[in-house]
Amino acid sequence: MVSEPNQGRVGWPKTFDSCPNCGEIKTLTDELKAEEVAAGKIRETTHIALLVAHTLIADPGMIDKTLSVPAIISAWDACAACGTLYVKHAHIQSVMRQGPGGINNLKL
Ligand SMILES: [Zn+2]
């Protein structure tokens, strides 16, 4: 079971449209994506990230006592001009505990 993204939290989701170091808007994946779109291999609307991180906000000593924990799902990319790695998009999602110790219902 997956809850509504961001759970009504103010300020979420977070989107960063340019490099925090130099201000460039193109990323490494933008460059290759453009080539693949031009070749008709992927759609323009396809979301691609260099890295995706699922960060559980939980206390390992208490996780067995909770049915769900919040997680930050973040999509990272690198600046095409200077290589700075930065978060492009992040949202909050509640993930449910399934089975012994397992949390496996993350959704992008
Ligand atoms: Zn940059």
C-alpha cells in the first residue's frame, strides 16, 4: 500500500531546475536523452535520472513497532557544464512494512 505523495507537507515536492554551482540547466542525462528522443528510441516525456535514492526516515531500533515510515525519494543528476551532482526532484512517500523486516513498496 502506498500513501499519497508528500502527505500534505508544505514545501514538498521539491524541484531544482538548475545547477547550484554554475546555474546551468542541462544535465548529463539531458544530453543523452535528447539524442535518444531524436532517434525515436524514447519518448520526450520519459523521466530519467542519473541516480535515485530512497531514504527511509526511521529508527532501526523501533521499525518493528511501526506499520509505515516516511521516505524521501530523490532523483539526482549531474550538471552538464561543471559536473556538480545535485537533487533535481524530491518527494515524500510513506512506505508500509511488509513481512519480517521488509519495506518493499517504494514507488517512483
Ligand atoms: Zn554546474
